[in-house]
Amino acid sequence: MATAPGKKPVHDERLTDISWLHRAMRRPELGAVGGLIVVILFFAATASATMFSVAGIMTVLRPAAELGIMSVTAALLMIGGEFDLSIGSMVAFAGLIFGVLLVNLHLPMILAVLGTLIMAGLFGALNGQLVIRTKLPSFIVTLAFLFILRGLSLVGLKLATGGNTILSGVAPAGKPGFADHLFSGDTLTGLFSWLTAHGMIATLPNGKPSVHGVPISVVWFVTITALATWVLLRTRFGNWIFASGGDANAARNSGVPVNRVKTILFVCTALSAALVAIITSLDTASTDALRGLQMEFEAIIAAVIGGCLLTGGYGSAIGAFFGALIFGTVEIGLTYTNFDSDWFQVFLGAMLLIAVMFNNAVRRRVTGER
């Protein structure tokens, strides 16, 4: 580049080559990927070999997917600068609504699903509007709804069952339809039968496959992660989410509808909790008032492990995906070892602390903060 005599050339940072390592350090999900590798290596050395069989992997994926569905939407909300501590209680409350519609009112499956999702969406919108209009921290508002929804679940189930906090018989009536296959059971059953016939999957003593297929929750988990990633990285709404969480005032001045964005994100977290409630209710043929207990914290921890900053404006859906996989691997993996499964609680706290310190270190390195 030509320069005036006696003047030094001006360095343009936009033209500076960035090493692959520096680019990797900028990725929010780096810590979660590394953590998952460490966890897998740990269980490869300490767990029984059956953990890594097809049946063992599916056993790990089921709880990881149920948590992950909520973790991905929780990550979007955290990137947008807010928290939702009510999603665990929403699992119980949505399960109550779904069970009553299906068992007590005998509605068709599709109507019970729609009614549950609409109710959850309304509560999500209420959370968002309360945060926006009262200007209270979302932590406080959703913490209040954590108790409100849990209490409504307890009272509602007692009314629906005549005194019990568990509603049984949550199953579709008659021949299963499209909605039933969409929210319950396994997929790719034909493929797994073929693999069993060719000796690639172990069989049970009665000759049936040890694994019938991929749980439908896993399909929802992967689909929601892919959709959320596309929204964040390829759409204007994704840019609005990052802007709203990074600096809400600056975003408003730039024309970003911050209030609408945050309300939609609250609705999404509530809908994801309702989806988990529907899937788990059909899977267990019941719903209870303790369903989803502490899942709000696990979902947020998974999002933080996945690279979401507590201050908002930074994170990824893929990171939350890997964070949920870490949870599922540890939760189920401990049962394949000689360790006490109660160590899982210790793991949750340790991973949260390590993830926050790691994410802050990465942010300072990338932004040049001290």
C-alpha cells in the first residue's frame, strides 16, 4: 500500500491473519467440547464396557436429550440477557395440564398437546412481560414463578386425582396416530431391527432387540439445536438476540425490538419445558408434581458449560447441546462405575464454577480485557 513520504504505513486490524487456535478460542462451545472429551475418557477408563454399547449410549442420550431441549432455549434466553428459573416447575405444571386434558377430559392427543403448549406459551409471555414492564430482574420474576407453578401443580394434581400428587394413565386412547408417534416412542425401529438381525446389536433373552430405536426426545433435541443454531447465526432475529443481550439500550437505539425479542425467548423456554413434559408423561404414562425438579438449574448450568456468559450477549446453541451431553453422560455413567451416584451433585457445582471461570478467561483473552 502506497504511503505519503515520511509517514509510517497505517496497520488495518481487519487485514490481520488470525491463527486457527485464536479462532477456536473465540468459539463459545470450546469448553463444552473439551469437557465432553474428558468425561468420555474418564468413563472409558472407569466404567464397564456396556456403557459404550448401543443400549448404553441410548440410555445416556435419553436424559441428555430431555435436559438438552430445555438447555438450548435457556441458552438463547441467556444470550438475550435474561434467565428463566421457572422452566423446571413448568415441566410439572405442563404435565398436569397435559394429563388432565388427556385423562380427565378425554381429549384427542393433538388437542391435548396444543392446549398444553398454548398454556405454557401464555405463562412464558407473562414472565417476559412482567420482566419488561416492572423492570425487575428476570431472576426474581422467574424465581417467583418457580414456586407458583410448583404449587399449582401440587394443588391441581390433588384436585384431578382426588388427593394424589401423581396422575397415572397418561396415554393415547385408541390406535396411535401421527401425534402419538411425534411425541412418544422410538424412531428408526426398522433400521435397529435390521442391525439386530445382522448381529450388530445385542438381543434380549426373548430374542428381541436390546434397543428398539432412537428415542423421540433425541430427535427433538437434535432438531431444536439445529434450528436454534441456524436462527442465531443466519437470521436477523439471531442478531437481535445477541444485540439485546449485549447492550439493550444500544440495541433499542439501533431499531432492535428488544422487548419483543425477550418476550419471544421467554415463550420459547416455556414451550421447551412443555415439550419435555409431554414426552416424559407419555414415556412414563404418568405425571407428578415433582417432575422437572431442579432442571431449571441443570439447564442453565448446561448453557453456561456450553459457553453462555451470565452477562448475556455471548454463547451458542451447540455449546448447550454439548453441555447437556456432558450431564447425561455423567448422570448415567456413574451407574456403570463403582462410584456413588450422589457424586453427580458435586459434579454439577464443580462444572458450573469451572465453566464460569473458563468463559471469563476466554472473554478476556478475546476482547483484551484485564
